[in-house]
Amino acid sequence: QNPRLDKYAWFSNLKSGDQVESPFLVRFGLTGIGIAAVKHPVTGTGHHHLLVDRALPLDFTEPLPFNDQYIHFGKGQMEAVLDLPEGEHTLRLVFADHKHIPNFVYSEALRIRVVGKSGKSAESLRQAGVSILAPGNNARLQAPFAVVLHAAGHNVSHTDITEPNTGHFRIRLTPAKGEPVSIALTDGATELWLQPPAGDYTVQTELVSNTEPDTIMAASEGVRFKVMPR
């Protein structure tokens, strides 16, 4: 099976079995599909929903409800701060369209235990910026590989959506010998597969405004890595 054809959501900073103190940050990952805010329909996109202590919906033709256990991220957010009581909890991501109807893109159940209060404020956990989750700095890779991106404090969306504080990722890949290449993820994607020749590279990402195309809303540090010959 080709991993580049898969579509699923996942949690990028937590794994099942983790113990956390509340409030805590939850980051959303997404593979194989792009994000679009719910301003109007954009084919082949959707937005995240976080299910708290709820199973997958039985009927994927009905819109997800709006309540404390079905949290909607219709602006194109990629993370949330949760404040849950002590004990075991189950979290699950479900991706859905502009009408909040699930599109069969979802995560595995994440089972965590809240062990107490962190004493931190929700605002202290929200730090705006963009980052590259993979590859890691100084990684040694074989192509093809995925570049995985995250945005905090900003909304990510297909360029058909023009809303304040909303942008799309742009990757800048610079070989040690050669000219940099820029790739704009105009479809709202947060992950990109690359297959460059063997060599040393630096990759950086920018979040480019959808309302002012020449404006960079945030930029990451560069990540260095080596693509190994096969």
C-alpha cells in the first residue's frame, strides 16, 4: 500500500497511555487531505473535530453535533487546549466537510489519563508559530519521505478561503549545492511527500496569508537533513 494515498487524522504530540496534567495542549495531524475553513464549500477538504469521551458516529451521513464532547475547529485550527477532570479519557479526531458531515477521515482512539492540575493557564500553552514536525534535525532519510507541518495560533486553509489570520503552508527546500525550491500547499495540506536526489538539504516552512498573498504570517527555523542514496 502506498502511504502517500492514505487519508487519516492523528495526534502529533500525544500517544495512548500518556499521563497529562490539565489543562494540556492537543495538536492535530492530518495525512492525505487538506484543511478548509467553513466559510463556503471547497471540494476535497474539511476541518477537524475533536471527540471527547465519545465513540465514532454510527451514521456518517449526519452532521456532528455541537456540544462539549464534539469540539469543532471550523476556522482551520490545528490544536486545542483541553481542561479535563482527573481520570481516564478517550480522544478522537474526526475530519468533516463544511456541513460538519464526516468524510471517513479520522484518527485512532487516544486513551490518556489526567493526573491532576498543571497550574498553567490556557493562554500560556498557546504560542503562535509554525514548525516542522518531520523530518527531524540532522535526520538521515531515504526518499520518498514526508515533510510534516504544524501551525499554532494561526488557521490553515485552502487558498479558496480568504479569512483573517488564515493562511497556507509554503515549503522552501534548499540543497547544499543548488538553488532553493519553493512549493506552495495551496490545497490546505499540512504534509507533503518529497523525493529529492541524494544529498544534504535544509527545509523551512512559511505560513502565507490567504488574504494578502505577499504576507508571511509566520516562519519556522530551518531543519537540516541528509537524503541517503539507495
